[in-house]
Amino acid sequence: MKVECNFPAAVMMAADRIKSAGGRCLLVGGGVLAALDGDDPKDWDIEVYGLSYNKLQHIFSTEAPKLVGNQFGIIKLSLDGLELDISLPRRENKVGLGHKGFDIELVPDMDEEEAGRRRDFSINSMGIDIHTKVLSDWFGGLEDYRKGILRATDPKTFVEDPLRVLRGMQLLARKAKYIYPNTMILMNGMADTFPELPKERLCEEWDKLLMKSDKPSVGVDFLVDVGWMHWFPELDALEDCGQNPDWHPEGNVFIHSKHVVDSAVWVRDNTTLDPFWKKALMYAALLHDVGKPDTTVTPSMIEQGLFPKERLWTAQGHDKAGEPLAETFMRRLTNNKKLIKAVVSIVGNHMQPFSLFEKGKKSAYERLHRKVPLDVIGWMSKCDSCGRPDHMPGHQGRCIGDPDYEHKISKKVFERYSDIMNEPAPQIIGGKHLMEAGFKPGPAFRDALRAAHDAQLDNPSLSEDDLLKVAIDQLLGNITEL
């Protein structure tokens, strides 16, 4: 079968060099699926046959290639704004535990079918010859893709790599509709291998689920179905946490959280938020209520006399209670301190727009803005509101882009954001004031200046001397703790 697609000049240039050197190259991976859909591939993974790794390095030596190394046989190129991953077919033999527990052998003259067999799912085991545009499909990937089926390419080798289960999580939400029954059984039997996975690989798959799928909830449900959710206990606990049926007729906190993260997709795809904060928002939307299981008042608590009946199904303080749980979840996936801090901050402050709505002063919104940008927390508030499927007739709690949907709380947040951006409150106390007071600049200045600014926002009538005293007291306190 020939695929109707036009490859960019940079790709053809690379392919021509490979052909001139005696090699043959196939487009593999996600780029094949994009080409089959008539889209421009975003991932350019090119597998080369008939050339050694040294030869491959040589023919691209003028392009400043980034070498991943002989073990993996991958060369990364940046050509005309495109990122190309050029690799050799390889044979992988399981020799130890973990995602990296493989003995890898580069085999330039490997049969193409054998090379495709090592890939995870049939839809990822196809290849397109870049010159002839002929599709090679040895394992029924095209039919599976058309039917929306995710099926293991080779059941014998599939179980050797536990990362394939999390790849299934995000691919089901992005590229398929069903998991082949036998593949589901394989995945279920791999649950004990989760601890072998390095966190950076976990994060890659979660990022793809949250940042590329139209309904991340599909992948979240998959983890439950495949028996892997217990490895993410912060989410696992949500399924047994009930809610007030008048406020949340959709059901438990797990169901609500899935609605919210699906709603956040609209924000991800249709707003001008900074890309970093879009990612933080997606994770926070999923995790925003992880503090509820520890703070929700249940009927049994009422029966035991632990709380008055008026407190039934309330979860006071769940936002702050969720901070350490959100941090634990994120630390399981990444060492990115900036991202972790941002996600935790959104989770810990997601109820603030509600609390400030009636009587919150501009200064209170300014303080909140210093913790989380108000445009971000405003969208978080609106997504949270959309977590109820009966929020408005026909709305179904899914798409916050409905122009008829008025959410007064987030609207006020956005208004305050506009005010602050147009007329930011000047910070009266700066580093020069502390230096004039005899202190040497250092990391502790940041907390001292923040404390002074917070005091300024809380009480605009404070004098410069009063604010300087706040900063110095904070500075001396930090020094004492050290």
C-alpha cells in the first residue's frame, strides 16, 4: 500500500544521504500514524537499514549530530527546524530488572519484520519507506488502527518492559478505543513490575496523556481497569470518597476529578497561558481534590458524634491537605522542582477564588497572584466548576468553552488579574533597604522581601519603617533557624 504524504525537504535530504551511502530508511512510530491520517508528522523517527552506526555518524558529521551512543544506535539531528531521530534496528535481550535491564545489539542488516517485532503495539510496528512511500505492515497494525484496537505486537517480548503498560495508558486516550483482550491480560499480569520503572520515563507517559489527549480520563480509567492504579495511591483513594449529591450528582471524587481534568483540555488547547503553566494546570486539575479523602465528613462520622450533621460531606481544608499528597505524586514522576512547586501551589490554592468572591480585597487577590498567577487559578476554578455534569442544561460539565457559560467566581478572578497587570502594586521595600540597614545580600533576602510585600498588601497604611521592620524580623528569623 502506498501512503499519500509529502515529506519535508529536511527529511528528504537526510533520506537521500542515507540512500547515497547504500542504506534504506523507514519512517516509524507515531509519524506513520500521522501520515496515515493525512497530517504532518510531529515525530520524525527514521530507522536505517544497511549502514553501520559509524557510517551513519560520518554522513551526518557536518550537521552537528547529537549521538545517543553505540548502545542505542540513535543520532539526533536538527534540520530546518525539524528534530529527527535516526536509529539502527536493534535486538534487545532481557538480562535484568527494570526498563534498562536489556542487552542491546545493533543489527544493521536485520530483517525489517524482525525489527518491527520488538515494538510495543501493532499500530507502532508499521513503517513507511521515505522514498517510495510504501507502507510495510507485518503485524496487522493498519487494520488495528482503523478499528481503534491497541494490541501487543509480540506477547512474548511485550511483557519484558513494564513501561509498555503506561504507553498503553496514553495511547489508548490518544490513538485507540479498545485494548485487545489478550493484551489487557498481559498488562494486568505486569502490575508487580511497576517499581522497575525510572521516574523520568513515567513522567514522559503522563505528560503525553495530559498534554496530548482529548480525554485524559480515558487513560486514568485504564489504570483502574488494568489493575495499576494502586501504584498511584493519591488517585486510588478518590474512588472511595463520596461527595454531597446536591453539589456533586456526578458521584465520587474520582469521577469529579476526571471531569475536571477533561475540562482543562479546553484551556490547554484554546488559551494563551504560558506552556509551563498549562502543564502545571493539567496535573493540578487531576490532583486538585486529593486532600478530600482525609478531610471529608462521612455519614459514619456523623453517627459516631464526631461532627454535627450540618458538616456531612463537607471537606474543609481539603485544598491545603492536598498539598503534600500532590507533591508526593509529582515526586514519583519527576525531579522538576519548579513544576512540582507550581502544581502543589495550584492544588493548595484552588479554593481561594471561592473564598475571596464575596469580600476579597484587591490586596488579597494580589497576594494570591504571587502564589499562583491569577489567570491560571481562574481557569482552575472554572474547570473545577465544570466537574459537575448537570452544571447547566446541555453543558455536561465537559467543555468550558461554551460562550453561554457564566462562572461568576472565575470571572471576578480574571477581572482582578486584568487590574493587577494594568496597575501592579509597587513593592515599597527592596534589597537596597536591607543593605542600607547593614545586611549583606543573600538567598534570605527573598523571603524577607516577600514578607514585607505581603504585609504591605494586607495593610496598605503601614509605613516604610513598619515594612522594613517586617523584612528585618523575617531576615533575622531565617538567620536564627540556620
